[in-house]
Amino acid sequence: MRNFFAFAILLTLLVMIAESGDCPWSKKKLKKKLKRYNSCLKKGFPSSLGCESGEGDLKKKKLKKCSRIEKGLKKCGFTCEEVAVTNGGWSDFGDWSDCSASCGEGTQTRSRTCDNPAPENGGDECEGDAEEVQACTGTSTCEPFTLKASCDDDMSVYIDGVQKHADKNWQAVPSLSVPASSQVIAIKCVNTGGEYGIVGTMQDSDGNDVMATDASWRCSGVEEAGWEKPNFEEGSNWKQPQDRGDGHFMVKNAPWNQMTAPNRRSIWSSGGSGDKIAYCRKTLN
């Protein structure tokens, strides 16, 4: 019961402060005084404002302090009065949201609010979660993307850790199907001498460029276990790739110019020519 009155006091006081011009305290200080007054009540201070007191026998010094606080509360127009307590209740859940994935697996949510009724005057908040989440499947068919990539000289291409292509032809530009659910594209390139670089682009089923080799890739000159897999944690060896420049032959010349993404770059690990093998990966959103 004492906890109930503590909250009822606060509610009444904040209402009354706007009605009294004699209140000696600011709103911030008033809240502190209220807290101390509640402590007085719990320790047995005999209230003259109609507040319920606990059991106890205050010493003279503490009694005076509590009396001064109460005197100030009176000037603020404060009185204690019983207030009906209402515990909160949940509304019904709303409709499920759209699936987060247009195709493949995703999630959807639905929510409810604590307003049936809303908690009032110190009533309990609703128990449980305001939101539910469930798995869902997008209504569209997931069309695969098309990846074109090339490497000077020997190239291996991995999609989510699975090798999908390997060649030793520095002029080859293979086209690979990339499932829409893919998380990582990884390319290993071995420089057997002379020039070097990696170029790649990816398009959706409508022919729109959705990804290209650029500064968002991460490359390393050191092979690490699982580097080509989605759950690999990139350490200090993995850095923004070296950009081989606007004039690089793999950007402007045939057969590499069949990759048309305007932002494509020829990239390599940051060690440049000192890295005979470059390991580069791109995490897909």
C-alpha cells in the first residue's frame, strides 16, 4: 500500500504545481523533495496532508527535516489523495508485415500495444513481447544473378565457399550463375608474371549492373583457412584492394570490355606486384 501512495503523491503533485504560484521549488527540485517526503512517510512521519504513513519513530532532527519538506509541499498546493490504479493490457496483434525478402527466405513481424487499457497511476506495464517475428518466403521466384570475371593470370572463383570455376587463361571472361541467396563471392588469382589484376561485374536478370570489383571488396596476399566462405572473419590482412588505375588494360580493352559496369576497377591485394597471389572477396547484401 505504501508503494501505491508513493506513486499517487507524485501524480497529484505534478498536477498541482501548475495551479500554485507560491511553490518555492522548481519542478526538478520538487521531484527530489517528493522523493525525500516519500522516504519520510515510509519511516513513520505523521502526514498532515492525508498521506498514509508507515511504522516507525523518527528522531527529532529527521522529524524537523520532514516537517520542512511538508510545509513546502503545502505551498505547492499538494495533498495526498487516492488514485485508481489501472494495470496495462495488450491489444490484439496487428497484421503481419510484408516479408522482408521478395524471394527466398525472410522474416515478417506483427506488433501489439499496451493500451487495452493503458497503465495508469502506477499500474503494471504489460508483460510479454510487443512484437512477434516469424519466418516467411517471398512471393517472387528468385532469379539468379550473372557474374562475369577475369584474372591475369590463373583464376579460381568461389560462391559461398564452393568453387564454381577455374581456368589458366588470362583472357577468359566466364559467365557464372549466382543464386540470389548467395552471401559471398571470392576470387583467387595467381600472377605468373608480367601484368596482373582482377575484374568482375554482376548483373540481375534484367541486365542491370548490381556489383563490380571496386573499393568495397577486401583483398589479402595471404591465404587463410575458410577465406572463401561466408562466415570467415576478416582480420588485419584483409584490406581495401589496390586500384590498378583508369588506364589498366583489363578495364578498357577487349575482351574485358564486355563487362560494362561503369564503376568496375581492376583490383589486386594491397601488396601489389609483391603479392604473387591475390585473394579477394565481396560480401553481398
